[in-house]
Amino acid sequence: MVSRGPDRTPGTVGAAGEGEVLARLLAALAAGGPAGAAPLLGPGDDAAVVSAPDARVVATTDLLVEHRDFRTDWSSGADVGAKAVAQNLADLAAMGAVPTGLLLTVGAPPATPVTWLEDLGRGTAAACERWGTSVVGGDLSGSSELLVSITALGDLEGRAPVLRSGARPGDVLALAGAVGRSGAGLALLLAGGPELAEEVAPELLAAHRSPVPPVEAGPAAALAGATAMLDVSDGLGVDGARLAAASCVHLDVDSWWEDQHVAELLPAARRLAGEDGGQQLARGWVRGGGEDHALLATFPPEVAEHGLPAPFVRIGEVLPVREGWPAVTVNGDDEVAGGWDVYA
């Protein structure tokens, strides 16, 4: 039940009460129209019923906390809803699964405008429609801070899940999507707020507010024979090291690929760090910027010879572990480090 706090300002959730807020949120979630296969039983009962034709269910969840993962003066409710959907579907995609339904949980202080939650619902619905899924249930609660959490369910369609632990020396290292863009957008926001970010690079601001991961690429990679895969949510250095550790391999990134991404971010970096510091700042975004939700994968060389599944591009190679080497390098010796730590 929503807590009836002392703030009952008209238009807030504290004044509206649980029943009205839920009704308006559900209406907003339905605004996107039917998307993908309908659940056997959707919102309105004690629990949803979702088909599991594969007899296995892939499940993942993520939590967004105001002032930690988003700010309402920087991002609209629609942005937060889209971001929450994107990061969960990227996790499903990294396993090679397709989404079958989402559970949305919201914790809202009594002073939260009801219109913000409606906007959240519309952004969530639009993101679901983009990727052919829907919200099948969830929960609403009062809280001391604004919280948005999604649990996503997926189907492997008869395939084996693609794990982080399957990469082998000799495999090709590939990436679908971009890295560093969300980190650059966040840096612009921190430096000068939405006004500066809109002026310098609105596309980087959009990448941070509501990333669009290559969700369809995950199942395509699984079909093509990917040996390992993961969602780059915390930065290429951190997440690449996780894949390398799970597979007991070393990842080496080609310098030409990194230089290409650095060049794309250089104008924004120079605006913040000047001509001399711009190169280093842009390279830091590419190596350590999180929340782009690109897919990092490895493929057998014979798959690469016949063409990687779109939009994957080759960015390096998988090598045997060597004592004293960092987990991820560029051209064999320059360590790729840095990334997001929830407690940093």
C-alpha cells in the first residue's frame, strides 16, 4: 500500500492514493499498444501468467535509484522508463534470449507528481513496443526516495544460453553497439547540466538518458555460434575483465577500433578538457564509460571468416592468459581499465 505521507499536495501520489495512481500508471503502460506475444494473464490479478515454450525461463533484474542512477532534473519519467527497459533487455540479449515479459516495481515518495509516473509508464511502454514485449505485472509502494526496478523474463527458443565462460584462445572479439557515449553524456551533464549537453552533443545526452542497446543482436549472435557474451553496462575495462576471468583468457583490442571511437567523442572531450586533455578524456570514456549496453561477444574464427552477424564488428582477439598481463589490453600491452562500481 502507498504510504499516505504528510505531503498531500494536489497532483502528487500522496494526494491521489494507491488506487488512482495504479489506474493511471496502468493506462500509461497500455498506451504503447500490443507488443509481441500477449501474456496468458497480464496485470490485474495477484500474479501474471507468461508462456514458457522453451521450458526454461531466463530472468534478470535491475534497480534504478534517484540521485544514484538518474536525476529528475536531468531525465524525464519517460527517459527513466526507457532506460530501465533497455538495461534489462540487454542482459537477456547477452544470454541469447528474447524477452517474453517485464515486471515493473516503483517506489515513490508521497510528493512525487502522478504525471511523472504516467510519463514513466509511457516511456516504459514505448521501449517495450520497440522490442516486442510488454509489462505483465509489478508493484507500487511508498518510499523515502524514488526507485524504479524491472525484472525481465526471456525465452532461449531451444538454444543453449551464451555464457561469459565460453571464450577460447583464437576466438574473435566483437562488439555490437557503441561504448563511451553514455559516459560522455553524463560528463557533460555533470559539467554544465542539460543546457551544456544539448549545446555540445545532444546525441550523447540521449545516449545517457535513454540508451538503445542492440537487443536483437543477442539472439542473432547465439544462432551464429557465439562462444561467450555479456552486456557492457559498467565499461569495457570492467566488463571485458569479467568475461576474461570467467573464460580464463586474455582479451586484446585493436587500436584502430579504439581510435575510431575516441575520434567520435573527441569534440565533446575537448569542450570539457581542452585540446591537450581531450584525447585522454575521450579514451577514458571509451574504456571505462558505462551504461551504453553494447554487447561484447566472442566467435570462433570460422564464423568471422563468413561474416559476423550484424551489427557486430570485430574489435580484437582472444588470447591465452599470460602471467602478469592485464585482463584486457590494446595491442597487447596498453591496459584497458576503469569503469563503474556501484559503491565507488
